[in-house]
Amino acid sequence: MHEYSIVQSLFDQIREAARARGAVAVRRVKVQIGDIAGVDTQLLRTAYELFRERTICERAPLEIEAIAVRWSCPDGHGDIEKGRALVCPSCARPARLEAGDEIVLQQLELEVP
């Protein structure tokens, strides 16, 4: 269950951002999780709920935005359609992963005095 270590890393980033801005509380946390990032979002939510007690995020709900997988031609011939072989139909070069494997702290809503 690496979701707990992901949440710990998120909290490290959140604490640093809150400290840098003089925040007294976090009101909302938004993360982006790619469809092939290997994260169980329900486990991530559970871990977040456990970690946030008695922290600066105690009253901050977690929003998760799913990011679809997107492959493209490395030479700029466009995206590869879902379900197709991961090669460019124009030039036969292997496709490049453009999105879908990320875990990103996207947005924080902070309360500052």
C-alpha cells in the first residue's frame, strides 16, 4: 500500500507551501492522479483521512482529478488513438507517453491571516 507514502509526500509538500505563505489552515487539497499511475484512489482517500487528523489539513477535503492516458508521436504527428498500437501510424516511431502516469499536488486553498 504505497498510497500511505504518497499521502506522506503530499503532506510534506502541503506543509512547506503553507509555511512559505504563512497559512494557518488548509481548506481544500486537489491532486491529479493519472489513470496508469498505479494508485488506488480509494486507498489514497482513506490514507488522507487518517493523516489529516490534528494537522493543518484537518478541515480540508481531498479532491482527486483523474488524468486520462495520452500517447503521441514524438515527431509531432499527433496523438495515438486509444486501443491502437503504440506506434505512430504516420512514421512508425514508438509512441511517447504524454499524460496518465502523474501524481501531482495541483491546488491548495489556504487560510492566511
